[in-house]
Amino acid sequence: MTTTRQVGIVGVGLMGHGIASSLIRAGHQVSFLNHSGNQPVDDLLAAGATALDSGREVAQSAEVVILCVTGSPQVEAVLFEPNGVLEGLKPGCVVVDCSTALPSSTEKVAARVTDAGGRFMDAAMTRTPKEAAEGRLNLIVGAPKALFDETLPLLQGFAENIAHAGDVGAGHTLKLLHNFVSLGFSAVLAEATAASRKAGINDTALLEVLGAGGGGGVVLERLRPYIAENDPSGFKFTVANASKDLGYYHTMTNELGVERGVAGAVHALYTSIDDTSLAVPEMIGVLEQRG
């Protein structure tokens, strides 16, 4: 790939905004879809990005189109709706789906993109908006090896750790596995913290013991600011998004015909939270009020 690419982005929300700003810093030409769900974009426009009014126009302006939307229904809509991305796709254009999506949908989407003359890869993200803004996301990529190698320099403009999971769909599959583990650990730690507080244990002692033992790791560090200081900013991922991802995991494992008993209990906990706008760490406060 050449040093500078023309990149179109659909979905300039918390994560997509960081991707856009990182790509601009890396020297790429960026356009994006105007949408009410975008974060404020004045900084992107001031840095040289271009706002466009349809997915078709975004695709017409780009060699690579990055999708950063909520899930499979939104991916299918922005690609296939009238005046959508597929209508403006140029031959050989690469569509990079950074959303969290159902692998079975991903395979169908990839086939339609290929039939339209484009190329498709899933590049599911982990980490938070902070790392997105710093160009330090983790990506889990599903793509033919040749396409992965070709696209890698561009991906390195907004990601720090990039894993090639396998062919198309493998990135989204592994992302759902990752999120089940991460959200499962979060649920265990939330319940343990609520129980610890009911028992009168000091939060500092709980964090010290968990951190030095079996509870230590990335998830505890994301929850730590909330447990210690009631600050949920370490894990800006809503209960609504968690429930959606766990629902996708349930569907995927049902299609695979594998055991999902633990996943069912974890999903039930998240769906029992009435205020789905809460960040995941704030479940702790809700659980403290129960029982």
C-alpha cells in the first residue's frame, strides 16, 4: 500500500472519532459520513477531514472504507440501504468492518461486497476510546493473508496490537469470545465487590488481595477507579452494549452448538440492569442495592 491513503469512515462515535484523528495524524486523507450519532467533528474538519452526506459519497471518495458502527443491523444498513456504501464502492476498494458483529452476518456481508467488486475484512476492536484517540487500539482481523498484509500499514495508523485471526469472520468470532471473557470477569468482580462491601470489607483491602491474586489483570484495572473512587471512566462501555455483545455471543454459540451455561448467567445479569446507559463498572452500585 502507498504511504497516503484515501480513507472513508462511517461511524465517528467514541471509537470512530479516535480512529479518524489517528489516521489524519498518520498522514492519510479522511472523509466521514455526517450523522447525528457522531462525536463533535470540528477538530477533524480543522485537521483537513471532509464531511459527506451519504455512504455512497463516502465510498466514492475512498480506497478504504472503515465501518465503526454498533452491530450487524447497522453494518448491513450503511452498506446496503439506498444511497449506501455499496452503491459508491469502487473496484478493489477495501471495506474494513471494525464493528462487533455476528460472524454469520459477516460472511454474508463479505460475499455481497465481493460481488460488488470490493474486498472485505473484519477488524474488530478492543480497548477504549482513550486508546482509539492515541492510535493504540487492539485489532482482531479476519481476512485472507494477502489482504491482511496489504492493509497492515494502514491499520498500524490507529492500532498498536494487530492479530490476524484467520479468514473473513474469524475477527468477529474472536472478538465475541474476548468480550464474553472480559464482560464475564467484570460480572464476577462486580458481584464480589458488592458482597465485599456488604460484609464490611474495606475497598482498598479488596483491591490489594484481588490484584495480588486470582483477580488481578486488565479487567480489575479497568474497574479499579470505580471501586476506589467511584469513577467509571476506566471502562466506558455501556450495559446496553455489553448486553448486545453477549446476545451476539449467545447466538453464535447456539449456531455452533457449544455449551453456554456460564454465558447465559452472565447475560442474565447484564439484562437485569434497568438503566442500560450505565457504564459497566456502575453495575457495582446497582448490585449493592439488591438483596
